[in-house]
Amino acid sequence: MFKGSLVALVTPFDGRDRVDYAGLKRLVDFHVEQGSDGLVIAGTTGESPTLERSEHIELIGRCVEIAAGRLPIIAGTGSNSTAQSIELSRAVADPGIAAYMAVVPYYNKPTQEGIYRHYASLADTIDKPLLMYNVPGRTVADMLPETVARLARHGNIFGVKEATGDIDRLKAIQALVDEDFVLYSGDDFTALPFIERGGHGVVTVSGNVVPRQMSLLCSLAGSGQSAAAKGLDDTLQPLNKMLFVESNPIPVKWALGEMGLLEPHIRLPLTPFSAEHHENMRSAMRIAGVDLEKTV
């Protein structure tokens, strides 16, 4: 269904801590222009834990409106409550949404059976296909390959975003699912080997800053142009590293501020990017091909 670079979009805020919809338009237009393959809205990178329900709904609706069919919009509607995830998915339903993405329930540590029932219940009730998201580094609960395989048989679940960074995990899932089940990396550091070993793309944080490069990386890796892909990936790894020296999305919002795409406001409990990292981030951005002299 989807291939390439799906950008986990940040949510811009203004100086009064409100969603900045003018900034949102700049971001969406930027990704259309730069060739991103799709946008994931209101995920972790979009600070979904701090969004009020009304903001969450309006944010997704506005993205659909701004994108106007120019690239796919995937709505993040995950929660650690199955009922709340279902209710939110219904609330943001829009003909312009291409799919939903939902994270493995966090904090309450469900069993594998609980994870299975959570996703099956959600997929049974939503009007568009579902992308599952496994990130045990944040959720604690880890959706194992056998559970992914059970859920892959559901007609309304088309893929998984696997953010363990473990290529052996990719192989284990591939051995259990059909070839048309979509496998996305959720880890920019290992996106290249993930795609080279049969993954279909990446849901990327780095793509916020270097969308054209991330889309090209996916294309090169997917078409077997290993040397070119490796050369490009080498220029992106310093940026990948800097974007996670503090909790995501603290660094990426600062980087986008440097590019003139938004004001780098972030909501508590996250705090502004530490000054000690600023010069290293600028250096990494330049290595990745960002022209810091050019502002939007």
C-alpha cells in the first residue's frame, strides 16, 4: 500500500502554546515540494501525548485539507486504552485519510493476547486500514513476531512499523507473514539495512529535516543501488544521532526552527533543546545537505 519515506510530522506550536496552523501549512507544503512519500500525523514525534482531544481531531483534519490529495495522510490514533483509541479513530475519520497508525498500548504492559485483541478490536471498527507500531523502548510492551503474524491475517491491518532497530526482528516477521504485508522501519539509524533486506520503507524523524534525502535513500535501497544508498546514508547518520541526543521531538523541532520552518516551541514536560548541542546539530545538518543560509 505504501512505500518509501513516511515522515512522522512534528506539530508546530506558537508562543502561546497553541497549534500553529500557519506553520503546519509550511511544513506540509515543504514535504510536498521535497518529495516525501507520506505524512504520519499526531504520532510520538507530533507530541500526541500533550494534544487535547479537540486539537488532535482538528490537527488531522487540517493536514488532510492542506495536503489536498498531494500526498497520503496517516492519522495517529494510538492509546493505551482500546476504547479510547477506537473512539479517537472514529472522531478523526475523514475521506482524505489514507490510513491509521496505532502504537502498542503503553504503560499498562498488556500480554501478547492483550496486544492482539487491542489491534483486532480497533481494526474491526475503523473505516480505513491500520498500520501497527511497535516501539518497546517507549511502550515497554513488545509485540512479538508471532503476534504480528496473527494480526497480519486481519483484512484491515496492512503492516507494521517496527522500531526495535533489530534486523533479526525483521527477518523473524518476514518468515511468518505474506509478501504483501507492509514492513516499515521506525528507526532511522537502521533504515538502510532494513529496506535492503526486504523492508518497504521507513517512518522517519530525520525526514522532517531532510525529506528529499530520506525519500531518495528509500528509492536507492529498494532498487538495489547499494553503493549510492550507503554513500547517502553515511551523510545522514550524524543527523540521525543528533536528533536523538535528547528525547524526540526536542532536537528535531529545534532543527526545523533553524531552517525557518517553525518556531521551535515544545510542550511540557519536554523542554527546549540544550545549547550545548546546538553547534553539533548545525554541523550534522550541513553534512546531511541542509543549507542553513536559506530560510523559508
